[in-house]
Amino acid sequence: MQILPFYAVCDESSSMTLYIDTLNKALFELHQEISTNPTVADKTRFGLIGFSTDAHELQPLVDLSDLEELPALEASGLTSFGRVFDLLGRAIERDVKELKAEGHDVYRPVVFFLSDGEPTDTDWEQPYQDLLAAAFRPHIIAFGIGQADRAVIAQVATFKAFMQEDGNADVAPALREFAASLTRSIVRSVSGATAAGTGMSLQVDDQVSGFTAVSLDKL
């Protein structure tokens, strides 16, 4: 069976305190939509990772139809990018090997990365480069909200990047749009292949309401 793994990697630092409930609700709605769509749930797997001072694998990769609800994110601490890229690399390697051992054809994993601030660790780039150098390196779609640094969000992304149009505006609508864009990507990536009878192809929004697309051209 063809499997496309998705990971939501979400900032849980203390600056997210006022908005973490909104993000949890948006992820709850994602779970409801995917888990009740057997065709999509069967061909995808979903994992949830939160990061602040440390990184936590809140929900290991799973068929969402087998899960009653997603664990909740909780805001506290700083914003360690290095810890989350290290954890993400280890989780992806483990998950891909396990799926292959089960006989599945595994597509390159997809990471939807969300942060509302700049990294508080200065040595995060090495774990990030290690992630990209791995055999199972993922496609990364990065979203910056609030006071996130546009240049850093562009640096993290490998596929597409989006910045909240007004970093001083209410973050809650942006969080809902982040989750909605992730949901659309999961559904479209599977549905297009099912309709055409072909292999899956990653489908990601070109535009997301409340966000501006960020160029990834680096010279």
C-alpha cells in the first residue's frame, strides 16, 4: 500500500499561551475530517510534535482513523529549533523503516512547521542540516506567525513557506488557516492520485488566507 506520512511540528513556547487552545481546536477539526475519510486515512499517516525548551513527540505516526483524539499542545518555555529538528530526524527514520518493514511503499514525508518566534538556541542549524542530509529527508512547509523571523522561516522551508501578513494582528485566525491548509494538503495529495489511478503527489496550497508566500530562492 502507498503511504504518505505527514507531521505537524508546532511551537509550544510561552508566547503561544494565549493561542494554544485555538491551535488544539484546529487540530481536533483536522483529526475529525481525516479520520472520517477512510480513503485518505488509509493512505496517510499523521504525527504531532511540539517544541519549546525541549521537543516532544506528542503523537507518534498513526492512522488517524485508529485514534480517538489527538493529544493537546501546552505552551511554556523557550523556542529550541535544534531540539525539534533532532527529534524529527530520529522519528522519521524510525517511522519510514517501520512502514517499509510492513510492506508499504512510502513516499517522502511531509512536515508542516509552525513557529511564532525566533529560535532561542544559536546552534540549531546543524541538527537542521543533519535532517536534510538524511536518506529520509522530508519536504518542509514552514509557517511563520506573530513575531517569527521571515528569513528564518524561509531558511527552514524546503518546499513552501508562508508568513502571517500582519505579525501584530490576531494570531488565532492564522492558526486555524495553518491547520486548514494542512488538512487540504492531506486530502488533495491522496484524492488526486485516487481519481487518476496514479501514485501520490504532494499537493500544497499556493496561497493561504492571512499569509504571504515567501520566496525560497537563496543566493
